Amino acid sequence: MQARENLAQQAAKGAAEALIPQSNDKAKWWQQITEYSLIVIFIVMFVTMSLTVDHFFSIENMLGLALSISQIGMVACTMMFCLASRDFDLSVGSTVAFAGVLCAMVLNATGNTFIAIVAAVAAGGVIGFVNGAVIAYLRINALITTLATMEIVRGLGFIVSHGQAVGVSSDTFIALGGLSFFGVSLPIWVTLLCFIVFGVMLNQTVYGRNTLAIGGNPEASRLAGINVERTRVYIFLIQGAVTALAGVILASRITSGQPNAAQGFELNVISACVLGGVSLLGGRATISGVVIGVLIMGTVENVMNLLNIDAFYQYLVRGAILLAAVLLDQLKNRGSRD
């Protein structure tokens, strides 16, 4: 009887060991599919649009497409860190609007472009710091915290501007939005710089590794010696500052600070990040995925404009993309667990 039990145990052990390589192969296979599927989808979509939509592949439209996604691209770089740490920021749209209004008001009061930009970016940093401190130290949910600051900051923008657009007459400030190097507008260069800088920060720095570790397991990260609360505050502070810079650039492009600007902006940014493979459960993010996600969002919107699709239907498409991005994230998480 004992010999029979030993044989049964050895058979079960052997079967389990035989299944391990198959499980590993399945995980690697799924990882490769999820890693390259988004790139393939974008390439197929881009080629199809180039062949079927008039003027899509023209130089003017390509530069216009890059310019249209510049603000989303900048903020998506920092939203990537928020999502990777299991948080998110719903106040980015309001911060964009408030920063533009504040920059325009300070510029009109001082006549100094540099001071106006610094004031707006500093205000964005303060908003981000408040978000991070409340979430990290008071342990209030990111949804409630950033939803509250979204309303507060939007309200401040309307209050200080008296509900009106704040015009700008400074030629220097207006020139920033239209400044070009080698035929490419300054906002596009700033977005490319953000992709490079935050890509390096994510992959090559302790800050990036700590962010992913916190998203993967906050308690284990704390036991490993990572200051989870301080890192979260840094994440939101940087998020606020970069978002404010995007608001300044937008104000320069439209030559005014608009308190009602960037409504729904936060959903576009989050959609681009999630579509690019940044997990809503934290712990997973790639800058290449974010770039592709931003390009897909921008390309879809650009094509709808070229085809003169009504704005009401564009809301439906953007909502469908957000839902598809969340479903894709769930499939990836389920595949990684399996």
C-alpha cells in the first residue's frame, strides 16, 4: 500500500512538473501577443486610413495631427505614472484651463512672459501636491480627491476670470504656440521631449522602478524600504506641473486663457494610457505603449474630422474606445494571472 502511494505521489509530481513549461510557454505567448498587437493594430489602421481617406497622409495633415495630440501626449506621460501606481487624476482638464487663465492674467499684469509661465506651472504643481498629499497621507480615494479638485480648480478658473476668456496681447507669448523648428511646431517638440524624458524616468531611474513597485504591491514596497507616501506626492506634483505647462501652451495657441477649456480632457488622456497598455490595477506601464495609445486616439479623431462626422457621434466613438481600452486591460490582467 505504501509503495502504491509513493508511486501515485511521484506520478502527480511528474505531471505537475510537465505542466510548468506549458504554463510558462502560454504566459510568454500571451505576453508577446499583447505586446505587439497594439502596434500591429495602429499600423493596419494608419495604412488603411492613408489609402481610403483623402488628404490624410498629406504633410499638412500629419503636422496637424501631431499638433492636435501634443497636449494629450504631454499629460499622458505623467498620467502613466499615476495609473502605474494604482492612482489616477481626474483634475487634469481643470488644471489645463486654470493654468491658461492664470498665465494670461499674470502676463497682462506684469508684461513678462517668463514670470507668467512660471506662475502657471507653479500653480499646477501646487494643485498636484495637494492631490498627492491628500491621497497619500490622508488616505482618501483618488477618485474622490481628484473629482473634488476637478470641480474646485474649474470653479477657481471661472471666478478669477469672471467667467470670460482672458485675452493675451503679448506677441512673445503668442509666438510660442506658433514657433517652429525645422518645420515642426514647438508644442510637438515639447511632447517629443516629454516622451523621451519620462520614458527614461520610467525605465532607468529609481523613481520609475519605485512607481511600478508601488502599483504592484504597496505594502511590499513599504516593507522593502520605499517611501510610498512621498513617492505618490512626487507623482502628482509632477503631474500637476506638466499639465499646467500643457495649459500654457494651449493658451498660447488660442491666444487666450479659456476657463471652459479642456472639458473631458482627462478621459481622453486616461483612454490613451489604458489603450497603450498601462494597467488600471497598477504595476505595468511602457512609454512605447502610451505613444501608440496617444497616436491611435489622435488618428481616430483626425479621421472623423476629415470625414466631417458630427461631433455628437464623435462622443460615441471616444466612449467606445475608452470601453474597449478597459476591456483590453482586463484581458491582459486575466492573461497574466493565467
